[in-house]
Amino acid sequence: MDLAYKNLLKSFVDQAIHEDVQDGDHTTLASLPEDKLGEAKLLVKDDGIVSGVEVGVEIFKQIDENLEIQVLIEDGSHVQYGDIVLYVRGRIHSILKAERLVLNVMQRMSGISTRTAAYVKELEGTHAKVLDTRKTTPLLRFLEKRAVVLGGGVNHRFGLYDMILIKDNHVDYAGSISKAVNNALNYKKENNINIPIEVEVRNFEELNELLGCVNVDRVMFDNFTPEDVKKAVQLVDGKLVTEASGGIDLQSIRSYALTGVDFVSVGALTHSVKSLDLSLKAKLI
């Protein structure tokens, strides 16, 4: 866990706890004595890839550093119904305060990892890799993209700051592919910015125009058929990193991967995911 991720995680957990608890878990405070001790197991009720374990541990520890946590299954592992991910022991008040937040985060992250793994499986035998997108939940992007990696996928840009991605609207506003690229190259030079440039193309006319440009790193074939992606990859001939995008699903991704494209981006990895079913089962000790 690098320092930037660790700081982001701590800040997220602080805000999430405040949102949920504020001046107290009044149900627990009203119904249970504060000194009561207990144990709980985090139980898997579905088959898939578990992720968010390190986040769950961080939540437990920020709520109560005296909680004892025994992790049995690490992030990115295959799980099945009945598996126990971890045990937590300590004050019941602390366990109950953390319960829903831990489950919400881990269920969503595990759902993303599980879906990503299904896409990755479809790419076996090809050199293509599956990419995520910016179609993420605001302020949860760092966790959702972490879940993609744990499922075997690859992260695309994290935001608007770490890549110049010239898309259809940029091209239309600029007037052409060439104008948009030249503007971007001038901007990089004037501001001494060293980030890659990717350009989305909608047809072969735009692709041919792009191939006449210099100092571009990647091309995105937007809403091309697999047959057209194959032709486009041959035209690029290794001059640029290639990416296919646009409505690609689990049924079609392999046909795109077989074209020789380097990456296939899939918004559905994060924007419409079914959470993995997990629960926290408690007992007294």
C-alpha cells in the first residue's frame, strides 16, 4: 500500500464513519452494555473474487484500534459460498459500528473484481488486456479501480490530470483531429507537462488523419466492429498502442481481443455491477 493510497484510504474511512455514525450508534448504545465483548466472522454467501479486505481492516482499526482481526482470505482470492474471510474480536459496540460500512465497501469492490475476472477469462490466449474507465462512483474511484486490478484488469487514466484523452467532442470543438493534437502538443510544451496523449477515432478517415500526426501515444477505436478493429490494428502497424472501446460486453469482448488490439476498455466493470453477497455473523465470547 503506497503512501498516497494509504492517505486517501484513511481520509475516505474518516468521512465514511462520520457520515454513518455522527454523534453515535444510538441503537447499539441503547440496547447493549458498552463493555460487552464479542466475535464476528465475515461470511461469503456467493462465488467470486473477494476484494476490499485491506479496506475492511482499516475501517475496523479506525473505529477501534483494539479490535483483533484475523484475516483468512486475502484480497484478490477466489471465494465460494460458505468461506470465511476474516474474524474480528473485541467490543461489540465497535464491531456493530463498523459492520455496514465494511460490508458496503467490500461487497461493491468484490463485485467489481468478480466481474473483471470474468472479462479477463474471456481474453485467455490473446495478448489483449481489459481496461477500466472513468465511469466510477465519485470519490470511490480509487477503491473501484483497485478492485479492477485485484480482478486481473488494468487501470486506464485515473482522472483528467494524468492523460490527455482527445475524444469526439474535443475533436468537434477543435475542428479536426490534427488541430486537436497540435493544440495538445503545444499545451504540453508550454506547460512542461509530460503525460501521454490518446486520441479517439470514429472512422477510418479520422484514423488516417491521426496516423499523419506525431507524438501521439495511443489510439482508441470507438464503436468499431471487430472486423474494422482488425483492419485498424493492421493500419496502425505498431506505431501506436491500440484500444477498442464502445459497448463491448462479456459476449463480444473475445472477438475484439482476437483482432490483435492491445487493450479493450469496458465501462461495465464499474458502472453497473452486482455486489458480491457478504455478511457479518456475530457471537458472544
